[in-house]
Amino acid sequence: MEYIHDIEEFCLTRPCAVTLGKFDGIHRGHQKLIEEVRREAEEKNLISAVFTFDGMPLSLVPQQEQHFLSTNYERHEILERLGIDVEVEYPFTESFMRMPPEEFIEKILVERMKAKVIVVGTDYCFGKDRAGNAKMLEDYAEKYGYKAIVMEKERYQNRIISSTYVREELMRGSMETVNALLGRPYTILGNVSMGSQIGRTIDMPTMNIYPSTRKLLPPNGVYASKSMFEGKTWYGVTDIGVRPTVGDGHQIRVETNLFDFEGDGEGYGKRLEVSLLHFLRSETKFDSLEALKAQMKQDAEFARKMFMMD
């Protein structure tokens, strides 16, 4: 997949079918748009494309520190797996914020994206003061020579699927609902880093990753998980938090015990992809290291039974 990042002056080499939005998390509603783009692209011999943004700079949109369901890298990975040809991650600048809606259609979508098909949801807005909307894209389709497709929202449990819905369930630790909304497990990507190596002393070595500060995480605690490491799937238990019993109580890490993994010490610097499947318990400070070890073994035994590995 071609990745166009942080570039305002670009131009695609071929006409495309494109969908537009933030695509945070790339949930089932987003996937519906992406599938339509791919179908139109294949039918009309076009490039399939996604037009999205980097995080909005706090200098332009004052708010608390931004956290996202998917980092830019994770979003890129997911879009590639979904078969998209081009991802344009356009810089969200002050000049872009002031761009009139029709100028966005003409200068960005038509001239630079060479859009022949534009796919959006019913609530899509764009341009200065969000004055452009899905109906405007339909109204200007004939003038600028593209086909506009406006798609209804996907629903789950009688509620529209949205990134806000996913965030709410994630903050509750409701991983089954989160994963149903996403259509896949909630995943954290990172490179394995050196840990305290306490797990080795109880025959439960762990792999540690330190997620991006922009990554939205579920409540601190222990989760049954499924991980991808060097092309192989491993079931296990993942602890998210500050390790109050043995850690410094500040830096959040994602610490995973891969069941039956025998390559202790061989993973440092390599990529680990951790998918959270089920919340087991909240993070707890134990009175002793022995109590922590006993609980870790109990967590692993419970997860193994859940995965029917015993």
C-alpha cells in the first residue's frame, strides 16, 4: 500500500475511489465504507484510497491530550490488511481548517486525489466550520465529474457504531463489546523492551512493550490475550498498568506472558502485536512478591481454561 503522509502538495497517478474521515479504530462502520470503495475501484478499474488526517495539533484545536483507538501506524497496518491501495494522511493545518468546502472538493478531491467515486457516511462534514456535508458532495458530483455514494450507518445492539461508542466500551474494559464493534480484537503494537525479568523467576517470562502516549488503553488490569510474534499466534495473559507491587507506579507498560513460548530473551527489539480478548481482573497492589506470583499463576490457569488449553 502506498502511504502519503504529511504532504500537502501531492497528486495521485491514477483516478481513485476514495472514502473520507478520521478512521480512528477502523470499526465496522468504517469497514463498510472501505468495502464499498474497494468494490467500486475493482468494478471501474480505479485505485482504492482512504483520505484521513494526522492528529489535530493542540495549537489549532485546544483540548486535553488526544488519545486514539489506533495510532497512525496501526491505522496504516489495518488499512493495508483491508486491501486499500493508497492512504493519504493529510496534515491538519490552519490553512486546511479555513478551506471552504467547495475548494476542498475541487483542489483536494478532484485535482489531487483524482476522485471518480467518493464514499462517505451520512454524517460526514468537511471544510471551514464543517459547512460541507454528504449532501453537498452529492450536489456537486455532476459539476466535478465524480460519483457520490452516501452510506447508512452500521448498528450494534440498536446503537450506531462510532469511535465514541468504542471508546466508551473500552474504558469500561468491555472487551467483548469492543471487539464486536471493531469486527476484530482490540490490538496494541510495539517493540519488545527489557523488563524487570521477575516473570522468569516463576517460569512465567513476559514480553514488555511501552505503547504510544497517544494510544487509548482500557482500564489497568489483567486480560486474556492473543498475540502475534514473528508470524506465529500465541495465547496468553497481558497485564496493563504501572505494576504497583514491583514497579515505580508511574510508567504504563503492556506486559504479556505467551503460553508455552520457549524463546526467553530472544524477543528484544522485535515487533509484538497484542490483542485483548477478555478482562480478567483489575490491577492490584499485593502485600508481597509471593502473593503476586500466586495471582499471576492463577490468572494464567484461568486463561488457559478459557482458551481450552488444558
